[in-house]
Amino acid sequence: MNSKSISAPYLLWMIVFILAPLLLVAYFAVTTPEGTLTMEYVSQVGEYTPVLTRSVWLAFVSTVICFLIAYPLAFIISRKSGAGQRSMIMLIMLPMWMNFLLRTYAWMTILEKNGLINRFLAHFGIGPLNMINTSGAVVLGMVYNYLPFMILPLYSIMVKIPDSLIEAAQDLGCNTRQVVTRVLFPLSVPGISSGVIMVFVPSVSTFIISRMLGGGGNLLIGDLIDLQFLGNAYNPHLGSAIALVLMVLILLCMSVTNQFGDEEKGGIL
């Protein structure tokens, strides 16, 4: 069998489940219900700039927090023995075996006014604190759900960095900060790039987390798209236009991230 026949099922899968839906979204975004071409719906997306800005900002904050937590954790895991690495990776992956909605519902019971945290603080005369239906709750939900997607790419890169390389840098006079900035960070750029994309993309387009933990006052771009297709204001053309703009924005962010990674790798070489 030649390579073309082997790749045929994958090409068919991509055409049916990736290319065709994208073309349908683009078609609905630039047409009216009668089928005539128009840019009206795309121009209306500008009316939702505050929502788009909020979505990008919360996704950015969530990505930064995930990176700050995942980077040292991935390094610690990569320095463990084989059994230790497998055990810690299993603990990180274990919550992902549970349904996404159930995990988010769990945080609702923890953060609500009669939740576990406020009941604990009540013993000390504190609260109740307003933690649910806030931007902070949305960021917390994003970090909790998407943190493994930052840890795993970083771990897969760091585990390939030999201890002898770190020891050599220390023997040459590098302190801890210099080892991180001049050795570990440049070598882990591919993992950082992958992790940033894998966290930022679902964060900027999420709607379940913002709906369950953010309430109506923290509407994100994913919620707007969902409302256009499933809400009372049914308008698939406007929803497709918003989705199209969001896809372009995500592609731009991914290209910038990949460009940064290529420059870092070029500097190392």
C-alpha cells in the first residue's frame, strides 16, 4: 500500500468533520437567509467588542496562571523516577476522567454562598463571600479544567532535558535563575508554545464555564455564539459571523505564538 491510500481515511475525516463545517460557517457568515451575499452580519460583530475583549482578557489571565503553575510542576515531575512520573501524571489526568460538566458543577457547590468555603469561613466569623458569578470564578474554572493541557506538553519537553546539562550549567557558574532563563526556558519553548495554544484556544471560546460560574454578568464570546444558535434570538448567520471572527482571532494568536517559538529555536541553534 502506498502512502496516499494509507492517508485517505484521514483526509476523508478532515474533509467531512473539519473542512466542511468551516466552509458552512463561512457561508452562513456572509449570506442572508435568502442566500444573497452580504457583510452585514460580519459588521455587526463590532457591536460585541466589549464581550470579545473580556473573553480574550480572561483567557489570557487563565493561560498565564496555568503557565505559572504548570512550569515548575512539570519540571518537578520530569525529575522524578519513572514510577514517580507515572504516578504524578496519573493524578493530574485523573480528574479528566470525570465529565466536564460534573467538574464544573462541583465548583459551583464549593463557591456558592452556602458552599464549602463559606461554611468553613463562617466558623471564624468571616463571610459569606461573593465568589460565585464573578470573573474570578470563571478564571478559576478555566484554570482547573485546562491546567493539564499546559502541564503535559511542558512535561513531555522537560523530561528530555538531561540532568547533566543542568549540572554543566551550574558547574560553569550559573545560579538557579540563570539555569532557568538560559537553559530550561529556551529548551522548553516548544512545550510552552503548545501549552499556551491548548489552554488559550478553549478558554477564549468556552461558554459552559462562564454560564455556570460567571452568571449572566460575565458573558463571553462563546455564550454569544451559543445564544445565536440555541437561544431565543435565533440567528445562525450572526452566530456564524461571530464564530468566523473568533476563528480568525485564534489563528492570529496561534501564528504569533508559533513565530515566537520559531525565533527562540532559531536563537538556540
